[in-house]
Amino acid sequence: MAEVDVFAALANPVRRKLLETLQSGPRAAGELAGEFELSRPAVSEHLAVLRSARLVREEPRGRHRYYHLEASPLAEVGEWLHPFERYWRARMTALRDLLDEENP
């Protein structure tokens, strides 16, 4: 599989949920699949996309494969989102100020 863009990998809610689940630590593929109403092969395909985007790494342990979160590629997303965060913070501050003026 060719390398996948981080933004493309994050576009799918199942993949985002997989990353959220891995925040608490490595999990076996079968255990991850149990979190979803999807087939194991479908979850495996999502994990392959995350691997290709370098958002997870796979560790074989005997017959099982454990997945670990690799959060460093998310820095690119954070950098992209930062200007929007400032924008919304300024908008919310302006709204709060307006509401404070109307309801002293």
C-alpha cells in the first residue's frame, strides 16, 4: 500500500476511533475489532491505512498483532489547525464580550 496522507487517514471516523482507543496503550488487533460493529477484515483494512500514514505501528507477538499509537504525524494536523483555533477563540471572546455588554 502506498503511503497515505495523514489528513486522508483521519477523514474516516472508524480510523479516528481506533486512534482514540490506542491512546490508552497498545491493543491486539482482535481486541480492537471487538470495539466496532465491523468485520475483522474491515478493521484490519482501517489499521492498514493508519499504518501507511505512520499513525500506528504493528508489533507481532506470537499469533497476535499489537498496534501502538504513533502520534508524531499528528503534529502536522495540529500545525494546520492552529490558525483556526486562534480564529475561533477570538470569535468566542467577541461573543462573550457582546453578551456581557447586553447582560451586565
